[in-house]
Amino acid sequence: MLQNFHLHDSELDGSTLKYALYAVLFFIIETQCTGVRLIEPINDSVANYYITQGFEDITGGSKTILWRSSENLLQWLREDIQVVNDDVEGEYFLGDNHLNENEFNGGENGN
């Protein structure tokens, strides 16, 4: 399970699927499998979301098994890396999650 614990708007917002797919790609590379199946998405809304993200319904419309090939996922990664490389200007800094005194009153290091 992946979750964004960032307290403010960030680059992670709306990107949980992307980071989950990165993890899936490590699995694909390690196991040399041909693709990924999502079995029984919790509801049609979730199934439709994955379908719009490139997964295929391989059950003839029941949406109980969604599939995306390893080749398709690796191509997606190549395209995503290119987009990121094109968007990055200058230096990129992580750790922009500054605490607001009203949100947390634990001192400089959270103590």
C-alpha cells in the first residue's frame, strides 16, 4: 500500500498509481513476467480508472480482471522518464514538507 503523507500540495498528489507502477516494474524486471493482472477491482469506478490508465478488461466487460503487459508498462516508464526530464529545470529539491506551527507544535526536530 502506498500513501502520500505530505501535509501540503506536492508533486506526489495524484501520483500514487504512478509510484505503485514503479514498484510493479521492479517486480516485472526481477521475475521476467509478461504482465500484470488486477483481480477484482473494488468497484466499477476503480476499474474504470485503471482502464483509463492503460489497463485492459480481459473478461469481456465484467471488469473482474484487468491486464497490462510488461512491454506496455516499460514503454509507459520510458515516456514518463522523458516527460520528467523535459520538465525539470535547474535543481530539484526534496523535503519541501515544512511544518506549520498551527499543525504541529513539536519544536525544531519534532521533539
